Amino acid sequence: MRRGTNLPEVGSYNRAVVLEAIQASDGISRVQIAARTRLTAQTVSVIVRRLLEDGLVVEDGSVPSRGGKPRTILRVDPGAGYAVGVHFDPEEISCVLADLAGRPVARLHLPVRPGLEPESVVRQMARAARRILREAGVADGKVLGVGLACPGPLDRDGVMVCPPRLPEWDRVPVRALLHEHTRFPVTVDNDATAAAIGERWAGIARTTRSFAYLYLGTGIGGGMFLDDQVYRGRSENAGEFGHITVEPDGPECYCGNRGCVEAVCCPSAIEAAFGGAVPYAAICAAAASGEPEARQVIERVAGRLADAAVSVVNMLDIDLLVLGGPALREAGEIYREVIARAVSSRPLARRLHAVRVETSPIAADAAAIGAASLVFHRTYAPRLGD
């Protein structure tokens, strides 16, 4: 849990630290907030009073204390604000309306018609955002913004730069276009980093200081939180776990290297192992049911992912590795078991601390929920730059 500071000039940072402590808990008292953030009781009391006045936090019952009066429990008010999360995949637009607690209020999935111009697809995203708000009955004034998770790389202005699976999207200013068509503030990030932020805001990593997220979708990517801060790198495109080499003599990858994780582990590579005749979803279902050939293929792929995961754990010395994304499907537990075995037995620091490997509880809509969480994170999360 992040700690605050008692210097008067950093009040906005302290406010964000206190709100984060409340949001990450399942009910917390002022005394517990002070203990976790190392802020004084008086500072916490002042900040909580303002959060209550702003309607972001509610008092919700009380618990007994050791001597003295019962302690009032504080929780984030889920209805205090909403965000629309849009995940753009080359084949589908997924749209989620999330409340301030990060819980999906409504979902919408729409196919992307092949051959559409980028601006037509962005207009489709905007229509999906408007439709989900209309159907949920949420007024514009309650919407903090729209988050967009899409394939990278992305520059700092939200322009897609040479996305490998979408060559026609090179230099498309996707953030500006979506803002133009929705009139909401738009926050953009690559799908894997968005999924990691969603896990931090609404998943199993809410109180974990350092973790990595391994995202399995059409491609393979990753996101990282290091010491409570999302790490994006020099160009804001860190976490390309899919381009760690795991088979030096393996197939050529579109990035120019050979044997990358993505080249040997993405869904299309797994379909190719069956001659391209069996859909990936069917392979996963067969593996989960124990069909020997399908399970052998998934376990082999999981082993290559495990090789990359061990490298990530050795490099970052993290507490938690989260697996998520739509490609996990029914075979998610197979992936988790194989990767967990490797991470428990092979990293250099394994005798100093254990690294948990968990499947995300929001794996299916990880990027869309993450996209909504981009808005909450940008609006409320403590940032060292502040």
C-alpha cells in the first residue's frame, strides 16, 4: 500500500493516496487508513471529510474498536462516476460501462467488418459508447471519460504507429478521432497495459506493489506495475513480453526476430499446429476436457510462455504474475499450472520469496475493463509526478 506524506504542499497527492486506500479495501476505517498510509490521523480526517463532501466516499456501518467508540467504515461510492471502456481488436469492438469501483454495469460486443476505413471503425466505437450509456441510463454528467485499449505501438498523443497486425492504421490519431466523435475526454493505452491497470483498479492486484500482467489475445503482450507505479517506458510502450525469444531457431516473427513468444504461442500459431483446420477455441476446449493431442499442444505452448515468464520474474523481482486476456478461454488453468511450476522452481530469487501466478478474474473482458480503468487511474490514482 502506498504511503502519503505530511508536507502541506502535497495535499492532492495525499488525497489520491487516501482514496486509493479506500478503493482497494473492502471497507476501511480512518484509523486503518492512517496506519496504512503513514499519514497523521488529523490529515486523514480532513481528507476523508472532503471526499465525503465530494460524494466519492460513503460511510457504511461501523465495527467495534478496542475501547472507545466504534470505528466508521468507509467505502468508495460506486455510483459517484462512470467510465466507458472500449477495446479495439482487429475482429471485434468490446465495450464496457464500469462504475467507480471498476465493476462492469453493462457490456457490448460488436464485430468489425473487414475492410472498413479506420475512421469508420472509430465512429463505430463512438456509437457503441453512446449506445451503452443510453441503454444503461447513465447521464453524460456522470461520465468521467472514455478509455480506449488498442494494439500498439502508440505515441504520447494517442497516435497508432505501425501496428503490426493493422498496417492500414499507421499514423491514425485514434485518441483525437474518438474524442471528436464522442465529445468525452479520451485516454488511450495499448491493450496489455490497460489490462494491467484494470487488474490494479478492479482485480486481484489492488494491493500488490509490483506485478506483471501477461496478456493473451490475438497477440501477446504485457503490462507492469513497479513500486505502485504503472511502468510504460521511454516511449510508453514497455512490456512487449510477446517479443522475448524462446526458440532461437523458431519461426520468423513480424518484428524481425525469430522464435518470439508471439510467433510460437499466439492463437494462430496454435491453430497452425493442427494444420489450420481446427479453431483455437475448439483446441482449448478439447485440451481442458483432457483430449491428449490438444492438451499436449497447449502444454507445450504454456511451457514457452513459462520460459518468458521466468525471464520477466528474474528481471523485475515482482510479487505477482497475472495471466489474462480472451485467449485464455477454457485452457486458462493449464497455462497457469505450467507457468506457476516454472516460476516456483526456476527464478534466481525463488528461495527468498515466492511469486504468485494467478488467472485474472476479469480475464474475458480484461482489456475493456482495463480501458475504463484507464480513466479512473488517470483521474484518481496517486502519481509520483504530482
